[in-house]
Amino acid sequence: MESQKYIGIDIGGTKTAISLGNSNGGLINKRKFLTPSGVDAVIESIFAEVELLLYPSHTLDAIQAIGISCGGPLDSKRGIIQSPPNLPGWDGIPIVDIVSEHFGIPTYLENDANACALAEWYWGNGKGYDSIIFLTFGTGLGAGLILDGALYRGADGLAGEVGHWRMADTGPYCYYKHGSWESFVSGAGISGLYEIAAGKKLSAQKVCQLAKEGDAVAMRVIEQSGKMLGSGLALLIDLLNPQRIIIGSIYSRDEALFRPIMDQVLREETLSVPYARCEIVPSLLGEQLGDMAALGIARDHSVRRER
């Protein structure tokens, strides 16, 4: 396994990244480009960038698998991207068939939360554990579930849509309804909470910075978000009894803001045995997580194909 090489393709609404890595977590090469409008333009760019990624030191013959990470909704079993909000026009695109037929390499698709969970499980803060949860906590909120040593997708591949949970009757409008967990625990949610409180819109990054500087309104917003983070995590811990929960993006950058509030709620709301078992940690892979996530898809399917 240690000598196997993979290609990872991370398709985003703003940029797309192509990575070459190996099974021990080494990132060999990377390319990225602004995601053009139109499905055909993106696919042609992916084909061209993969060739440039490999040239001149590597060949397609050396690649074991290709992993594609993309925001949902998607059908990972059939390899179809199904109208993600950040990719207009991507309606029922059979991306796995398109890429695998072009390169002649087994290709696999997962949503970005699942992909991040796989990367952290193989190479990050989930390594060595059998049951972990990864929370994106970025622009939106989703979860990737590794349960009893395998990625759990659910009957329709939609497991982990925890951002949709209703946590309150009111709140910013996120994930199709007011009061969703995502409307409190995400970049969009924090920005929305601040707009409600202060009458003006700021990015979540700016709100966090103001909170660190002692701004009273920003501190109240972070307190709201931190409490809801703890409440949702308590549900996950009591339901799934994981060994670790790994939180990315905003939490990874500003753990010190959220941790005391989150911990207080967890102590009050979580059953004692699963609470004692579960560690909550930031992402270890940090800024490389998006690249490693797509590679994690390729590795996971390669491992399972060989069993």
C-alpha cells in the first residue's frame, strides 16, 4: 500500500484543485485553477490539469485510483453530481464515468464532508481510531461519519446532514430553514447572527477577530454559536458514541474562542460514559485538508477493492 499513488480532484464553486499523493499521506504535486462556468469547461480543465500534474515525472500507469470530492447533493454510488448550489448547471452529471473513461483509471466520488473524514482518518487526527466524526464548520455545516472502521453513507448516501437539524425556533436562515444547526454553527450562520445583533453583515472571520478583541456584540454571537455547537455535539456523542470528533475550518482556527463554551454545554448535556470516551479536536491537516480529502477517497476505495 505504501507505494501506491492517487489523484485527488476537489471541485469547488470558486476553485478546483488537483492533487497527486501517495498512500502514506505524502502530497507529491498539486495544481489549482479558478472553476470556470459551464460543466464542459470544468471537465476539460480537469483533463488538462491532470496531464500537467503528472508531467514529466509520473504516468497514468502508476495511478491506482482517482478520488473526486464535491459539495452535495450527489449520488456517490452511481458517481453522479446532483445540482450542488455552488455549481450551477451541474444537474445529474455522471462525473465518475466521464473521468474514469477518459483516463482509464477507477474513479470514485464522495461529498466533501465524507472526504474530509476519510483524510483525517487515514492521515490526520482520526488515525488509529475506529469511530470518528468530522464536522466541516466552514461556510456550511456537515458531518462525515466513520463508524466501526468504515465510512457510513446511509441508504441514499445522505448520512451526516446534521446542519439540517432544527436546534431553535428562530435564527438566521440556513439550510432551508430558520433555527437549523448550520444557522448557528457555520460561517454563514455566524455572519447571520451578527447581522441580527448589530444590523450589519460581517464575515465569520471578522466576527471571530472582533470577539478576540473584546467586542461585546461579537462575543455574544460567539457565545451563541459555541452553545449550539456544544448542544449538537452532545446529540452526536449520545447517539453514536464516537472516540473522536474532529472539527475543521473555523473551529480549527479559533478553537480558543469556542472551546470553553462548548465544553460547559457538553458537561451538562452529555451522558457521562460517552462524554468521557470522546475527544474533540481540531483538524490536523489544516490548509491541506481539501487536497488530502480527495486523495482519501481514492485510498479508501482502493483498500476496499483489494479486500
